[in-house]
Amino acid sequence: MIVVTTDFVPGYEIVETLGIVTGSIVNSKHLGKDIAAAFKTLAGGEIKSYTELLVESRNIALKRMVSEAEKLGADAVVGVRFGSSSVMQSGAEILAYGTAVKLKKKE
């Protein structure tokens, strides 16, 4: 599966648009990590547990989006974007979305 942020795939032409595909996850760290993060905000710097949480969540959202595209028989997902929002104090939603397409190699 080809996944790109552009609206095209170099060397290919889009022969069919299958529709928008999405993948999302709402994830949170446990209370102990939240307490440690609160102390870290006093000193400043990276809160590594939250960085890890967001990286893991982004990867899961991306995999779910690709899985949706595969179910449609897509060769690629173009125009991929990520969004995030806070859904509760210690929980974040990560959304991956793009357009599933069928491709043909350019001659």
C-alpha cells in the first residue's frame, strides 16, 4: 500500500477514486504517568511518556486507515493528513484520513 501526503503518486496515474478512508484512536496514559507529567511541566522540557503515546497512537490510526483502504481494494491512499483533539483531560484522539485510490503505472 502506497501512502502519501501529496494528491498524486509519482510514476502513476489515478484511475479510480474509491473514497475517503479514516483511522482513529483515543488513547490515554495511566494516572501515574499523568502525575509524573504534571511535575515535568513545572521544570519544562519534553514529556517523553506523552510523546510515546502520540507516536503509538499515530501509528495505530495510520494502520487502521490503511486497513480500511485495503478493504476497498485500493492501491494507495493520497492526500493523507493527521488531526488530533483532546477528548478528556488525559486522553487524546488521533485521526488519520486520506483518499483511497486505484493506480495505473504510467507508460
